[in-house]
Amino acid sequence: MAQAARQRYTYGTSAYDYSARAARPQRSTRPDVTVIPGRRADNPAYAAIPESFARAFKLLIAVVAVLAIVCGLRIWLWSSTVSALETVDKLETSLATAQAQTNELEIQHSILASSSRIENEAANLGMVAPENITYLKVVIPGKILTNTDGSISLSDTLANIQQYAAMTAG
């Protein structure tokens, strides 16, 4: 590429003079145009629209806009109501299911907690009811005695409870 440029250049010739460009041709100037504002009174297409028609058209546009807004609000309220009713229906279904389960558990609890069933189960395990039953009423005073190592002394605490019971009974 450099050799091709050297072949075109001939020794002894002068470089191209960029300052001696040919003058550009002058463009022709446009004629002045003046615009006169106004209406064409002679053309019926450009005739002025009556003000009553313009007011009626604006009123019609306003009424259509208000109706569109009202219809949109009504559709929004309707869809919100439908979704709320579906949610309520789901909650009622889950509530009915929970009530049925509660009833079943109450029945099962009453069956399992009956004293005759517990006595039968105890008899099946070989347990026998005692002949005489003694009920103890334990009143614990505010003081529980401990051993020297910090553990609760059962014998001293029971003695303390007996002393407290004797004092309150007599």
C-alpha cells in the first residue's frame, strides 16, 4: 500500500494546493413569503362551527367520561365483592371442617375419659381398686427445709408440714 502511494507521486511535482479551491456556486435566495392569518370565508368546509354544537360535543364527551368512570368503579366493586365472597366461602368450609373434627374429638375424649372404661382397662392390666380410700390434704407452709449440701430434705420438710398442720388444726 505504501508502494502504491509512492508510485503515484512523481519527484519534482508540487503538492496539491487546498487553498485554491474552486468557489462554490451561490445558492439562489428564496423569495420572502408572508403569511396572512385568517379564515377562508368562501369555503364552507372552513366555516366556523356554531358554539352550541361545540358545547353539546364537549358535554357529550364529559358525560361519556363520567359514565366510563362509573362503569369502571362498578366493575371494580363487583370483582372485589366476588373475591371477598369466595374468601368467606373458603373460611366457612374450613370452619365447618374444624367443627366436625372438634365434635369427633369431644366424643372420643368422653369415651376415653369415662370412669367405667378406665376401670375396665385397669382390670385388664391386673389392677384392683383399694377397699378403703384415704384422702390427704397437704398444706405446704412457706418454709421448705434443705440439707447441708443444698438438696431438699424430705423428712425434715414432712416434719415441718406435720407441725404446721398440728398448729393450724388445734
